[in-house]
Amino acid sequence: MLVRNVASVALFGALLVASSIATATPARAADRIVSPMGGNDQAGCRSVHAVLAKRVIVDCPADQGFDFCFTREVVDQAGVLTGRLEFFTDSSGDAKVQHAPDQVLYNGVTNIVTASGIVRIEESGVFDTTSKDWVGLSKISGGTGQFEGATGNLASFGNAKGTGLEIGTICKK
């Protein structure tokens, strides 16, 4: 119980800080925000501070072995990752670490479809089945269009019944 309370307090604090950044910073100033995920000093890297809309559960592609899929709209202050997020996971994975019975460890693949191309992301995280809160860490693994060869790291958190935030850095060639 203590672990869940500490995690809830940490998640609430992170959401509070990130939401104040997201609402207090105009879009034209978003490029000057320093990402807590690093990469800001690399040429071609930009900070990502995106709001994730409420998820919509969708049918998974039949031929790819996923069993849980959803979409949500993404609005990035800098406009880099504004588009539609598509998340795919196979929840049958075997966790190697003990965790609370109402918390599910997950790995998934995310695509963010933008007007300039698709960003491919690999995500791992924890989902609390009671509160519906989630927190995830992601690695950008390329994409199409202007995101071909892109790298970077993102952190996301929020609630499955509501919205979330995604922060980090994306680096393009």
C-alpha cells in the first residue's frame, strides 16, 4: 500500500509540474523549454511537451499478434509530434519482477501519425487497474517522412479515463 501511495504522490507531482509547464508556455516558446529527458544539447534535437487526449479503444490489426490497441490525439506545443497516437500491445508477457496485484507491467509499440510522417516508439510501463493511472518510458526508434532515422526518449503519464502528458526529446537527422 505504501508503494502505491508513494507512486500516486510522485505521479500527481509530475502531472502537476508538467501540466503547469504545458499551460504556461506558449507554443512559439516551446523550443526553448529544456527537456528533463536530456538531448537538448545535441544538434537536431527538440523538446517534446505534448498533451494526450482521452484514449479510444480500437480493434487491433489481425495479423500482428496484438491483443489491446487504442488511439488518442496528441497536441505538442512545438508542433513536432502533433497528430494521432496509435498504441499496440500484447499483454501476455511474463513479468520477471513481483509487483502489486492491481498493477500490470506492459510493453508496446506506438506510432504517432503526423502531417510530416510517422514516429515509431517502443514503450514500457506500468498500468494500475484500480486507479487507471499509467506511467511509461519510451524510446523513439525511427519513422517515416521527416522522422526517418529519428531517435530520442519520452516519458508519458496520465489516466486511462482522461488525458495524459508526454515529455522528452526527439532528435532528427
